[in-house]
Amino acid sequence: MAGTMKAAIYTKAKTGKVLDVKDVDRPVPKDHQVLLRVRAASVNPLDWRMKSRRPGVDVTGEVVEIGRSVTQFKPGDAVFGLCRGAFAEYACAAEAKLILKPESVSFDQAAAVPVAGLTALQGLRDKAHLQPGENVLINGAAGGIGTFAVQIAKAFGAHVTGVCSTKNVELVRSLGADKVIDYTSDDFTEHNERYDLLLDNVGNRPLSAMRRVLRPNGKCVMAGAPKQMGKVFTRLFQAVVTSPFSKRKFKCFVAKLKRDDLAALCELIENGKVTPIIDRRYPLTEIGYAMAYVEEGHARAKVVITF
């Protein structure tokens, strides 16, 4: 499929990387890939830090062409999942990294799901083995991962406490949190409350402080890749060296793409138990503003690029 398209491209400059929207050749799918007409893509913190010249991983759109080995999709199918170079009018994605988009889920909502939704689901279910009735604290409850985590934890039957800033208290409460702590005036690590699970999406508290609020068998799961994650790994290593028991309490992880998990998130959305929350929408021409907004660290939930 010949032709050109507009795409976000990183170029090198004296001041570092510069993000521009340029005309480039439209990609051609490999045997195991499909070519998508991108309808929406969402911004993640990793988009600025990744080495690829073509940022964007969360994607949703319509299949316009399939590779020779593709059997699960056909032109016209609406799909969503992960790819490389999602901030473009067209993008190629591996068949194994996509699933069909339910009609009841909008393109904008679908774009918000993959990285944040998978991280929340896998952190709660697979890393923490969350059980009904457990007491959960979600640090960064108003962020992309956090807004999914609050809702998923409630769907699993947990008692949820969310930590966020003043402006986001009502949002987090509306998502189903049983209790909301405003970190601008209250430090959850100084409370007497004890938790079975602390899901940390921020990385801004000392491990010793977080350990204090955990029950004897409690766990702290540090999810995603916040700016401080390098420091978190260093502190985690130091904690394990000084106290071998820390390894059982603290876990770092980055989500993995599992199509069954994307389907599970779709089911939660279709059943009304989870609603993808979108803070702002930007056109592709304003991708730089969207990335800067997310990098500031104050975005509520997800930021979506619309086409």
C-alpha cells in the first residue's frame, strides 16, 4: 500500500531529543503483521524514554491490510493492543499483540487500556495475588495505572484506599475508592492503618516508610516505570542486602502483553466494572504538548491522541 503519512518522529538536537510531526513513507506489514489506520493512541511515560525514533505503543484502529501469515483479522476489523510507532496515521502491529475491539468500547477508551490496564491487572492479580476482603492502598490513584487499579481492586472485592492530590480526590472517590488520602496534606506512611497490599505507581516514598504500613504478610508492588524507578531498584537492592525478608515484601515489575488479559479488561469494561478515564485529548499535530503534559507527572488518568 504505497503512499505517505504523517507521523511523530524523534530527531537529535544539541538540547537532546526533539519530537516533530513529519511526512514519512506509509509502512508495509510483514507476514505476521497487520497495517492499521490509527484511530487513537495513548501516551505513556515510557514513550519519552524509549530509544525508538517512532514513539507510541498503545494503539487502536481499523485493519486496512494483512500480512500473508495473518489468520485472525481481516480488513475492516476494529482492533486494539500494542505496536511501535502508534503516533502516526498508519502503523504496523503484530497479529499476536492485538485483539478485536468490542463495539461498546470507543476507540478513545480502547487506546487508553493496554499499558496502564495490563499493569494494574497484572500487578494486583499476578504479583500481589489480591483476595476479596483484603485492604489495599494505591499510591498514585489518579494516574493512568491508578485509575484502572482502583476499579479493578474494587471488582476483586478489596477495600481500597487511594492516594492522590487535592484536585483528584473526587475523581478517585467516584471510581469506587472506600477512602481517599490527599497527599498534599496527609502522609499515608504516618497512619496507623495497615495494608495487605500497597500498589505503588509513584516511587516517591522510602521503602522503610512503606514497610511500616504493611501487615506482617503484606506486599508492596512497585508498578510501571516512574521517573524514580532506577532509584527504587537501588533502594530495593540495599533493603534486600540488609534484610532478606524484604524481598518477599517488595516486588518491581513491568507488565507483559497477554491477549487473554486484554480480553479480561474488555470484559470488565463491558460489564460496567471498569471505565477508562481520559484526562485530555490532543490531535497528532500537538503530540509534543501531550508528551510534555504527561512528563510533568500531573496528568489525571490517560492522555489520548486522536485521529
